[in-house]
Amino acid sequence: MSDHHSVGRLSIRRLVRNWISLAGALLVVSSIFAFLLLLALDVLSQHGNPYMGIVAYVVTPGFLFLGIALVILGVWLQYRQERRVSPGAPPITWSIDLKRPRDRKILGFFFSASVLFLLLTAIGSYQTFQYTESVQFCGQVCHVPMEPQHVSYLRSPHARVDCVECHVGSGAAAYVKTKINGMRQLYHLAMNDFPRPITMNSTTLRPARETCEHCHWPQKFSGGLDKTFHHYLSDEKNTPFSVRLLLQVGGGDPRRPEQGIHWHTDATHKVEYSYADDQQQVIPWVRVTDAKGKITEFKDSDFKGDLKKLSVHTMDCIDCHNRPSHNLLPPNEAVDRAMAEGLIDSSIPSVKANVVAALTGTYTNREEALKKIEATLRANYPNEPKVAAVIAETKSIYNANFFPEMKADWRVYPNNIGHKIWNGCFRCHDGKHKSSDGKAMKATDCNSCHLILAQGGNADMLKLNAKGYDFVHIDAPYAEFSCNDCHTGGAQKQ
Ligand code: HEC
Ligand code: HEC
Ligand code: HEC
Ligand code: HEC
Ligand code: HEC
Ligand code: HEC
């Protein structure tokens, strides 16, 4: 029994009996508890949240180590105290005697504090979990780098869909990938060395097709979709020129004989393509595999590079709908919309051309841009009483669509849904992609994807033609498959 009396052989059991070590132990237990809770929440949620990893795998272990450190500190202090006592003297005993009211009180307090602490840990963990899932977290904590995406998202049809609903896929592989990605992004945020602008090839944020299909049933038959594009020419009168299209969206239901634009992603076949640039704008080769396994390849006769060196990708929703929630509008389109909605008065001479020019100036930061936009428009209209409203709306268009600090605007994010400003559909349907027997790909004439129901000025727009008009390109000449030679999204090249 003498060992209990000698300091050199103090039992560890006795040394841990002190309040500091006990508090440390409580911290150890609760951080393990918080870790397991977060892990369970994260695994059970539909999508592994990218930033949750940080909390679960970095913050909770941090508290765990703090707890362990406290335990050791307590032991060390206790040890020092016992060493100080002379060898012969009875050891400092640390006992809890329930008969003593003081001990009962302290123990009762410690016990209730522990329960409360664990409860708070649980609530805290859950709150943290909820917070990292939120749009606010994705869009605002990461404020500077993701501002363009967050701002455009808020006015998109998906403004009520959480970022994680699109950006985090399902399954274990997506889970792990998301975790690694989240850590990497936060690291680059901390180091302030993230790319400006952020593009898809440098991050692996591209949503998977299944994520869209949680909400959009791909077999749904959409039929024809009626869409009107309002424009104003850059002349003095801001001459209105609109186009009303019936887009043959069709449906992805393979049992229906009539097909349409959504044919690409129906279940009976696979469309694959290879691309020659990071943003997948140059597509020299396409392959269709039908239900019976028959393969048809289409090659761009103009492509000079080596096809074998290119990556191959299976076509999905995002190959056409690549800006469903972060559409930074080209200034030409943004100003057209504002004019059509009456936010910019189209009776002000040359207002279309002047506002587009003010928006597309070269500015290094937002402050400078807003100042110069105001100065330019004031100089354009020294005697126009309505200029203040024009300036206000122009600034608001700028704020919504231009992010000079991130070098982000419409120019760096091609939108693949049409073919006017970017090649979009014409990346493949340009008449140059031919099969080995020399046949051109389907859907290369102007009526295969849409009918022009009406076009022209305000009076012309009332003359609907259910069979579709031939396109009238104002009075200007145009080339069929290279609209984007002239249409840049800013001022048109003549
Ligand atoms: C409706 C689905 C959807 C939602 C909701 C969504 N995104 Fe995206 N996001 C996309 C798609 C699609 C892309 C582009 C993929 C491509 O270009 O290949 C993208 C691209 C991005 C990019 C890369 C840069 C770029 O603009 O191409 C970032 C960053 C981003 N999203 C962040 C966010 C944030 C932050 C939120 C929430 C505020 C969010 N996303 C919500 C679908 C979505
Ligand atoms: C969590 C559900 C959800 C997810 C995931 C989702 N969407 Fe949507 N989507 C919606 C809702 C809601 C609307 C708005 C419908 C409305 O306005 O009537 C919408 C609208 C759309 C529209 C019509 C846009 C318009 O201008 O009216 C397109 C195109 C679209 N989504 C594509 C996508 C794509 C591509 C993805 C995958 C990257 C996706 N969605 C993911 C819910 C979702
Ligand atoms: C080949 C290009 C292409 C592909 C691939 C594609 N879409 Fe579309 N989708 C379109 C076009 C074009 C429209 C017409 C609307 C427009 O022009 O903005 C449209 C319309 C829609 C709409 C609005 C339909 C409505 O009835 O309001 C939704 C939703 C949609 N697509 C979702 C999807 C989803 C989900 C996928 C993947 C399963 C997908 N699309 C694949 C080109 C495509
Ligand atoms: C990656 C290449 C690629 C892109 C991009 C692409 N398509 Fe296609 N599309 C195809 C192929 C391949 C076919 C089948 C052609 C054939 O069988 O001759 C096809 C067929 C079609 C058809 C006929 C479907 C049917 O009923 O049989 C339509 C309509 C169509 N595409 C519209 C569009 C529209 C609209 C866009 C842009 C939003 C677009 N495509 C973008 C590759 C593409
Ligand atoms: C492969 C399919 C396809 C073919 C072929 C096609 N278009 Fe389109 N076009 C589209 C789609 C999809 C849109 C809608 C884009 C959107 O929703 O923003 C569009 C939009 C348009 C618009 C409206 C653009 C605007 O901003 O006002 C015009 C005009 C137009 N097309 C003319 C033509 C002409 C002319 C041809 C023949 C040379 C043609 N299209 C061939 C798919 C096609
Ligand atoms: C040779 C150059 C050139 C080509 C090619 C061209 N356009 Fe244009 N387009 C113009 C010019 C110039 C205007 C007048 C712009 C203005 O006054 O603001 C114009 C105006 C338009 C407008 C109305 C005004 C606006 O701002 O949108 C539409 C719609 C349009 N073009 C569609 C197309 C489509 C679709 C194609 C391809 C099928 C095409 N254009 C090819 C030069 C061209």
C-alpha cells in the first residue's frame, strides 16, 4: 500500500482527479459526441455538404485536442502540487464525499453543467450543419469569389433552390469529391489565390445530370415553348425589332414518335462528343449510339487537329442549360429587357446605343465603373430631364451583371442555349458536321428547332404565322451559321 504514499509512483488515476482534468474530459466526450452527430447528419442528408467537412473533420477534432490538453494540464498541476509536499507527509487526497454538502453541491453543479454543455453542443452542431447548407453560407461567406454566381442566382428561376441541390451529387463518390473540393476551396479562399474569374475547368463544381432530374422529370413532354425576344436597334430612334419563336422542345419520352430539342437526353440513346477547348466551345466530333447499338459518327470537316487527343464527354442537360442559375446577361440583352419593361425610356434618342456603350467601357473596379457610367451618360444627355432614371437603371444593370474584381461578366461565361452570341447549338448543328457517308447532321435548317411566329416592329408582332416565317434580319445581310461573328453581346459589329 506504500505506493499510494510515494510521489514517484503516483497512480495516474489519482492524478486525473482534479477539476481541470475533469473539464478536459468533458470536452473530449462532447467533441466526440459532436463529431458523431455531425457525421450522422451529413451522411443522412441527401447531399454531402462541401463545407461540412471542415466543421466535422477540423473543428471538432480541434476541441478534442483541447480537451486532451486540459486533461494533461490538470494531471501536471496535480503532480507538481503533490511533489511539493514532503515525501513523508500524507498525500494530498482529492476525494468526493457525498456526505459533505459542499461536495454534493459542486458535483450537482458539475453534473448539470455537463448535461447542459452536451445539449448546447448538440444544438450548436445542428445549427452549424444547417448554416453550411444554406445559400447564405455558400454565397456570402465566400463573398468575393462567388459574388457573380450569388447575385445572378438570386434573380434566376432557381432562386429558391439551395446551391447544394445542384452542386452536390448523390452517392459515396460524389460525397468524398465534394468534401475534398470544399476543403480545397476554403484553402484557396484563405490564401486568396483563387482564380479570377472562377470557371468550371478549374473547379469541379459542374453539377451532374441526376441533380437536375431530382426536380425536372426528363420524360416530361414540353411540346412547343413560345418565347419572345424583344430588341431595340442601335439607331437614333431605338427602332424596336422583336422575334417571337415557337421552340420545338418536345420531350424526352422515347415512346412518343414526335421528338424535338429534348431528344438529346432521352433514355434510348447516347450522344457523346469531344471538345478542343476548356469551355467546350469547339466540338469537332460527335457520336450517337442508338437503342440497337448502332453507331453514327459526325465529324467537322474543317477541324485540323488530332481527334484522338481530345476528351470525350456524354451529353447531358448542362451542355445546353449551362447557365440555369448564373446567367450574367450580355449588355445588349440586358438593355433590351430594361427597355421592353419600360425601365429605360425608349423615346430618348440613341439611348440603346449609349447605354450599351457606357456599360462596356473598360473599368478596373466597381466604384470607378459607376462613376464613369454616370459621367458618360450625363455628357450624352446634358439637357435631358429623364437622364437620372437612365443612369440609375444602367447602374443597376451593371451591378447585376458585371464583377470587375472577379473579372467576371458575360464574356467569360458562354451560354450554350441558343446560337446568336455564342455558337451554342451551332457547335454541332452548323451543317459542317457530317457522317462518314457524307450526310449532314439533322436539324440544320432554320425551322428544325423553332418556328418564327412573328418578327419585326410593334405592328408586325401582331401578325402571327402558325407555319413560321422565313427569318428577316432587319435590313442587314447575315450569314446563316455564324451569327456570333457579328453579335458579341455588346455593340454589334457591322
Ligand atoms: C439550378 C442549379 C444550380 C444552382 C441552384 C446553383 N448553381 Fe452554381 N452552377 C450551376 C451550373 C449548371 C454551373 C455551370 C456549369 C458549366 O458551366 O459547365 C454552375 C457554376 C457555378 C460556379 C462556377 C463559375 C461559373 O459561373 O460557371 C460557381 C462558383 C457556382 N456555380 C456557385 C454557386 C453558388 C454559390 C450557388 C448558390 C448561391 C449556386 N452555384 C447555385 C448550377 C447551379
Ligand atoms: C430543387 C429543385 C430543382 C433543381 C435541382 C433544378 N431545378 Fe430547374 N427549376 C426548378 C424550379 C422550381 C423552376 C422554376 C419553375 C417555374 O418558374 O415555373 C425551375 C426552372 C428551370 C428551367 C426553366 C427556366 C425558365 O426560364 O423558366 C430550366 C431550363 C431549368 N430549371 C433547368 C435546370 C437544370 C439544367 C438543372 C440542373 C443543373 C436544374 N434545373 C435543377 C427546380 C429545380
Ligand atoms: C440540346 C440542348 C438541350 C438539352 C440537352 C436539354 N435541354 Fe432543356 N431545353 C432546351 C431548350 C432550347 C429549351 C427551350 C427554352 C429556351 O430556349 O430557353 C429547353 C427547355 C427546358 C425547360 C423548360 C421547359 C418548360 O416546359 O417550361 C426545362 C425545365 C428543361 N429544358 C430542363 C432540361 C433538363 C432537366 C435536361 C436534362 C435531362 C434538359 N433540359 C436537356 C435545350 C436542351
Ligand atoms: C454535342 C453536339 C450537339 C449540340 C451542342 C446540340 N445538338 Fe442537337 N443533335 C445532335 C445530334 C448528334 C443529333 C442527331 C443528328 C442526326 O441524327 O442526324 C441532334 C439532333 C437534334 C434535333 C433533332 C432531334 C429529333 O427529333 O430527331 C434537334 C431539334 C436538335 N438537335 C436541337 C438542338 C438544339 C436546339 C441545340 C442547342 C440548344 C442542340 N441541338 C445542340 C448533337 C448536338
Ligand atoms: C439546332 C437548333 C437551331 C437551329 C438549326 C436554328 N436555331 Fe435559332 N435558336 C435556337 C434556340 C434554341 C434559340 C433560343 C435561344 C434562347 O432561348 O435564348 C434560338 C433563337 C433564335 C433567334 C432569337 C434570338 C434573339 O436573341 O432574338 C433567332 C432570330 C433565330 N434563332 C434565328 C435562326 C435562324 C435564322 C436560323 C437558321 C439560319 C436558326 N435560328 C437556326 C435553335 C436553333
Ligand atoms: C454580318 C454581321 C451579322 C451577322 C452574321 C448576323 N447579324 Fe444580326 N445584326 C447585325 C447588325 C449590324 C444588327 C443591327 C444591330 C443594331 O442596330 O443594334 C443586327 C441585328 C439583329 C437583331 C435585332 C437587334 C438585336 O440587337 O438583337 C437580331 C434578332 C439578329 N440580328 C439576329 C441574328 C441572327 C439570329 C443571326 C444568325 C442567324 C444574325 N443576326 C447574324 C449583324 C449581323
